[in-house]
Amino acid sequence: MTTIFEMTNRQQLYPTIAASDENSDSESKTCGKILVFLAWVLVIFTMPFSLFVCFKVVQEYERAVIFRLGRLLSGGAKGPGIFFILPCIDTYARVDLRTLTYDVPPQEVLTKDSVTVSVDAVVYYRVHNATISIANVENAHHSTRLLAQTTLRNTMGTRPLHEILSERETISGNMQISLDEATEAWGIKVERVEIKDVRLPIQLQRAMAAEAEAAREARAKVIAAEGEQKASRALREASEVIGDSPAALQLRYLQTLNTISAEKNSTIVFPLPIDLLTYFFRTREGVA
């Protein structure tokens, strides 16, 4: 019984509220028309002095959002150039449409692999709908900047350290898309996001430097060993060629002599073949 009674009361109450809203709207429209008429009368009676108050100018990169008695004026934002307002009942707000730069302060972020890094970025954005940026959010610029800081922390927190250091462009693109989707309802267009710097702790920098130095030393040793191996193979092939031709050994002796005489003129070493000495020894033994 109580439920049926409550439903009956609601059915009786809602038409009453709707009717009262319609009455208040009609009264506000009537009062608005009266105030607009009085404003026009004031403008006419105070001309030409009223023209200095009624005509306003906005620059090429600006737009003016006009409110008449607290309501948005039809026709959207005005400008660039000159526009007309009624004194006492019209107020307007200037909106800059140029691209703004926001330098995101360094954010302490804990990465996915539990490493604390300090990341700072820069965000380029602009107002693409002046009316929405004034009517839908209290301060579009401040809201966008706070959202940029939060998005930077959230994005970096889901990435390991090696991805943050090597995939900055991908992370910046994902942040730009996320920010642009969130700020669309505020009349803001995020054009670009760039990660400026990723600062690591001193202990981690030392550890990474030691790791990189060890890796370079290992690669250097491998390269040196490969060079020694190739050199030994080349020497073996050269010895086989010289062994097949005794004249090649004599030419090698002469080449060595030419090299020594060119570099050190005071010292000349003349190689003497061992076979020649053996021939002399045998001749002496035969004579004896």
C-alpha cells in the first residue's frame, strides 16, 4: 500500500514540477526581452558615447564568446574583427586560438620493472572550439596541464625501462592520442607530445655504464681473437707458397732488407741463407 501511495504522489508531483519549469522559462524569456529592450534604449539615448562601450575588437588569433543574461549568445563565438555587445546585459570572454606550449615538470615514475626514473615532457595544444572551452570546463588550460602530468605518469608506469629509453616516439604518440581523446570535450586539440629527458638514479647509471664497458671489452677481445685467427691462416698460406718456391724466400729477404733500409738507414741487416753456409761447411770437410 505504501509503494502504491508513493507512486501516486510522484505521478502527481512530476507534472507540477514540469509546469513550474515551463512557467519560470517563460518568465525569464519575458524579463530578458524587457532588459534587452531597455539596453537598446540606453544605447540609443547615449549615442555616440555608447559606441565606445558597445563595439569591441578581437585579433585574428582570438575569438569572443558572448553571454547575454547568463546564456550563450546564438551564432557561436565572434571574431576575428569587430563585434557588438549591449551594455549591462552582455559579457564576453576572449579565447586565444594559438598553439600553446606546456613544459611538464619532472615526474617521479616507478616503471614496470620497479625502477624509479624522472621523466619530463613538453605538450603542444590549442583551443579548437572557443565556445566549448568556456562553457564545458572552468579552466581548460589548467585541466589540460593536470591531465598531461597524470597521463605521463600512467603511461610510463606501464612500461619497462628499456622501452622507455628506446621507444620514446611510440610512447609520445600514444600519449598524444590519449590526451586528444580526453580533451575533445573541453574544446582542446593536443597537437604533439614529446618526451624531453629520462633521468636515471646515479647508482643505476653506474651499473649500466659498467655493464656497457664490460660488453665493449668482451666484443674487443672477440674481435682481436678473430684478427689473430685470420692472421695465422694468412701466414700459414704464405709459408706454404714460400715453401713451394725457394726464389720466393729470397724475394722476401730482399723486401725485408728494403724496408729496414728505408726506415733505419744506420742499421742494415743482410739475411744470409743457411743453405749457403751448409755448402761451405761441406766443402771444408771434404778438403780436410
